[in-house]
Amino acid sequence: MDIEIQLATEEQKKQKPADSVLEFGKKFTDHLFEMEYENERWGTPRIVPYHPFTLDPATTVFHYGQEIFEGMKAFRHPDDSIHLFRPYKNAERFNRSAERMSMPTVNKDLFVKAITELIRLDNEWTPNSPGMTLYIRPTMIATEVALGVHPSNRYLFYIILSPVGSYFKTGFKPTKVYVASTHVRATPGGTGEAKTGGNYAATLWSQQKAKNKGYPQVLWLDAIERRYIEEAGAMNVMMVIDGEVYTPALDGAILKGITRESVIELARTLGYLVHEESIDINDLIAKLEDGSCSEIFCVGTAASITPIGEIYYKEKVYEVNGSEIGKITQHLYDELVGIQFGKIPDRFNWMYKVF
């Protein structure tokens, strides 16, 4: 399907920020992609100048939260080419989220083509500095104007781009996490596996409580027994116990992270044993205390691989590896980021060249 393109005028174009001042998700490029769904079909795909949306106060998304999104990154390589990381995996997950939220799916080839064409048009916004990337946010919202709980009959699919620095202000350094022992992120049979805004809204109260105690991230436990580890913030979590890598098994309440899947494959290729199974927070604390758990780290698109140096659980603080980056965490980080930025060979064929 051809994509119509309307270029921004010189007056509409923005001043590109220097890489040195980039934060996460604060600046956006000159264009966006948009496509509308009505009468059971998608309309014309188009790239247009970045602009605000005008929506009626009764628009469905405001009242019933029918919305999904993805998070992706584009990486500039040493030869100045730009690459995506496993974009078809994001297209597949976007459509799984759409199906769970009773929304129409998007052709996977069009999904990837829309992103690549948008990046080609705004390619100068992709940072050149080490560790900095162009963040990609595909989103779909329900746009029918009506009250009443039912799937919308109209939708807007759009994509915006944002040049970003590190997700955490500290960069690749150990962060601290607060274990939410009273509130939960998702429940069995719910929408935890979908990438939908409501899952993140449910985390905000605990996130704020954690922040007030000096912890930038929350570690979530299961909704039934409040014992089994699920996710860390908006990321999957992994730990090293007796030299082997462990991560919670996917159970429908945990996001099927693309970085998670990639790190598991990468770790096994590098010779590490990886276990996907339920992990009791009390067992983890015991292993931290006896030293058999030597590393804990988060994995996700926004933060890549982020080591955890401290855990706060039930009014007690537990240090991880002396708040230092562990050897396995560092090894996996160097390999993954090296592939993404074109510093080491991509033996998995994960990278997708934009141009």
C-alpha cells in the first residue's frame, strides 16, 4: 500500500536539539504517520507534519481506555546507516494487543513500512552520540464519539518519533527498586500481556510511593499470592543465581518482552543456562542474603539492560552485588547493545536496515 506524504513547511519544522541535552520522550520530530479505520476497513496511510489531534470530549478512548501502543528504537551505526531492532516482532505484538483489546489489526508489512518511511523522512533526528537513539511510538486509539461500553467502530493508528538519551538519568548504572507488596499491576485473565495504557495507569500509585522513598522503579508481584515476581516497572526482570540466569515464566499477566526474548536467546548462545519459572520474592531475598543471587537486572526496549543494585521489601533494604554491575549483566549488555549499534556482528539477523 502506497503512503501519501505531505512535507512540513520550513515554518512547521522544529529546531533539532543537541544530543547533549536529550532526555527521554521530551522532543518529537517534524512528521508523524497516521491512518484511520472506519466501516471495517483502513483508510489511506499518510505521513504529515507533526500536529495535535482534535477529539470530541465523548471520544471512546477517554472513557473506556481502548488503546494500545508499542515501543521501538532506531539505531545509527558507525557507517551512518540506521537500523531497527526486530521490527516484525513489534508488529506481531501490536496485533496481539489489538486482538486482546477488541481492536482491528494492522498489516505487518505496512506497520514496518510506515516506520521506515517516517524515519527516512526525519532521519536527521536520529542521534549520533553513543547510547542515544530514535525512539518510535506506534499507537492506536478508539475514536468513535459515543458513551456506552462497547468496542469502538472507529480507530486512529499513528506513529511518532522522539530522539532520546538514556531512559534512566544515571545511564548504565545500578538502579534501585521498591517491591510493591500491597498493590498489583495485572491479574490472571486480565490485560497484563497486552501493551495497553491501563496497565501502566495501574502502576502510578505505587510508582509515586516508591519515588517518595527514593526508588525510581517498582518490582511487581503476582495478584493472587503476592509472592511471585512478575515485572520491574515497565520492564521484564532477570536474576543470576549460582551463575545461571532466571526470569519469571510468561503467564498471561507478564508482557512478552522482545528484549526479554532476545536476551534469553543471546544468553543461551553465550553459554549461560537460562530458566523460565516462577520466582518467589522470599526465596530471592534469602538468596541475596546468602550470596547465591549475585545479580539482578531489568530488560526492555526503553532501558535496554539495566542492573539493579538495591531492593526495598517490607521496610528492609537488600543490596545486590555491592551495588556494582555484575559480570553477566555487563556481558549481556555489551553483546546486545553492540549488535544494536552495529559495533559487533549481528549473528541473529535481528537488525533491519532502514537505509
